Amino acid sequence: MKDKSFAKKPTENKTNVDRSIVVGLDIGTTKIACFVGVKNEHGKIEIISMGKSKSLGVKKGVVWNIQQTIDSIEKAIEDTQKNVKEGNLVLKHVVVGIAGQHIRSMQNRGSYSRTDLSREISKEDIKAFINDMYGLVMNPGEEIITVIPQEYNVDGELGIKDPIGMAGSRMEANFHIITGQVSNVKNIYNCVQRAGLEIDDVILEPIASADAVLNEEEKEAGIVLVDIGGGTTDVAIFHEGIIRHTAVIPYGGNVITQDIRKGCKILERHAENLKVNFGSAVADKSSENEVVCIPGLKGQQSKEITFKTLAHIIESRMTEIISLVKQQIDNSGYADEIIGGIVITGGGSKLKHLTQLFDFKTGMSSRIGYPCEHLANENNQDLLSPMYSTGIGLVLKGFEKGNQMRIVNSKEQDEDTEERGKFFSQVLAGVKNFFVDEEEEDEDENGKEKKN
């Protein structure tokens, strides 16, 4: 009699497991970048794909051309999907960053009375409290984008950061409320949706960048984040682990490029190349003897520009931006509480000697912020550029707020189906063999009986 044991179930393939992903979409003035992130077994974020395109329809964080912005978003998404190494992944839901000179922030204190006192304060109570804040009356043409609770007061008990699980009938809280122009916010939504995407959440960009480059200890000690983008410079101030102040300064890297273009009388693309490759934020660090040659227009001679001249132009504009940052720090009321100093990130932070200028003009220590705080070690080193802080921060915020999607890409589905098919074929074959063997045994026994 043959072996009637069934085939064993194949061992589980770890690649055939649902993966939670978050897609962050950074709609900036100079670029539109898309990031797809997953969490590994250690809780770190691994970026499995990234794509970007030139931002053609956005100025100072505001959409100026709808169709060009849609085209740029579509190109970034297409580039991201091509770079996915784990099968065919169709991107649909995104966490979007928002900035721009129309963004405003304000402080507000609210109260909330609970009706069911037999149970403890729950997440639903906190959610209802926050939703009440979205009903505040704003100035004409403005709407609330984000409501961030700071500290709670439960039945007179002050300074509570997380009241969930406590008993109490009345809650009060300080809220940091971020608003924007209705038309500008609506244009962002329209562009993303017309590009075939759905928005899961909208996050203020400096808050996202802060998550990417700061750790909890720095936020607790008190720190200033300065995100220098192409169109704007965003400021976020943290103290005791809570965001205390945000602001958007309507100057960024592009205005420096324009200063170089006008000051040196050259084309914009040449001005950008000069800034990126030879620019310095401190003129005293540059030499009069070092010269770069810029090709002239047709029929004109080339132009020589000294590194010293270039640095003077950059330093003048950066000094103005830093003075506006310092003004925001002073206005926040937390200037004396900031122990961690200033962290500079964004594409504009790549200027040489920038931290030295910040140190000198603000009297505070500064460093460049790289988005590596929560990234897995195996990530591509190119992703650690400060210019990607916002995009990576959006992915982090998506996981924090539960915006991740459970997906199995098509390649994994095919492999899983194939494995399951093989398994059931083996089972059916085993069942068939079992009955064939039984019939053979019956025939043998019948034959023996006839002979006898």
C-alpha cells in the first residue's frame, strides 16, 4: 500500500503579507515630490519608492496654474510608480503638505463638557472636542486647516498632555489653529483630485518637516525649526514637546536666485547654478581671486563673476530672512525657553556657511536637519538630503494619524495564488491517490478470494 499522507502546506512566504503604506505628496514651489513609505519590524520608516517632477504651476506655495500643477503631480506619481521595486503598486490615497504665504496661525482656548460621567475620557471625547474647534468663526475667505491641541485642563487639573483614561466632567484646552485662504486650499484639493488621487489628510509642511528632523528630546527642551523652501521659509517652535508657534515667511531660495540674476545680469538658470554650486551665505569666507565664468548670449562675451560678489548678494538676502525668523521667535514668547537652538532644513539649507550666519545673527546655536531620525538604515542615502524633509515627514505623519493603507500588490497576489494553487493540487492528488490505492487493495483481496 502506497503512502497516503497528504502534501504539507507550504511555509509562509513573508513577502505575501499585507503591507501598510503611506504616500506623502510634497507640493512645493520648485519641485513636487512623492514618497511611499512602509514600517519595518523595528518601527522605522522605509521609503520603498520616491519620484519627483519640476513644479511648474506653484509660486510661493500657492497654485497659480491649475493645469500645470496637475501635470507636475501626475509626472511625480508616474515616476514614483515606476520606481516601486515590490511589484505593481497603484497610488491612490495621499497625505498632502500645505504651505504658502496665505497660511496663518492663532491660539484659542476652548472647553468641552462630557455628558456620560460613568466612563473615562476616551479618544472619542478628544475627537469631539477637536471637531468643535473646527466650528470657530473665521475671517471672510479663511478656513481652518488643522487644529492641534496643546495642553488640557480636566476639572481644574492643569498641564495635562494626554487626558485619555482620566475621570472628569469638564475639559478645557489650548489649541494651535492653522488657517488658510479658502480659494488657495481649494485649488490644492482640486489639483490633487484631478490628478486621480484622494487626499487622506492635509498637514502644514513645517510640522511635517519637524517630525522628520527633530527628536522628542529636542522638542521637549525647546527648539526652532526653519524650513527654507523655494518659495517660502517656514518656522515652527516647540517647547515641552508641544508646538507653540508657526509662521510662513514669504521668502525662500527662489528670491535669492532672482537677486543673483538681477545683480549679475545673467539668465535665471545660470543664477540657480551659481547659487547651488558656488554660493556661500558668508561673504568673508569667499575669495576675490576665485572666479566663475558665465557664457554670454549669442554674439556677446562671457561674464566673469567672483565668488566674493556672489556671496555678498546671497548674504544680504539671507540676513533679511534670518531677521524675519528672529522676529517670529521673539513674537512667540518662547525666545528664552529655547534650549535646543535652531535646526535648518529644506533645499535652501544646503548653502555653504549658513549655520555660521544663523549663529551670528540670532545669537543661538544652529545645525542642519537631515530627515534620518525615523528612517531605516537601509534607505538610499540620497533620501537623506534636507530637501526631502517635508516629504518624508508627511509619511511619518500619515502613520502617526493612522492614514496607512493595507495593500497587497499584484505581484504578491499572483505569487500567493500560485502557491495556493500548488497546495490544493497536491491535496487533490493525495486524495485521488488515496482512493486509487484503496481500489487496488480491494481488487487484490477479491482476486485472492476467487483463487481460494
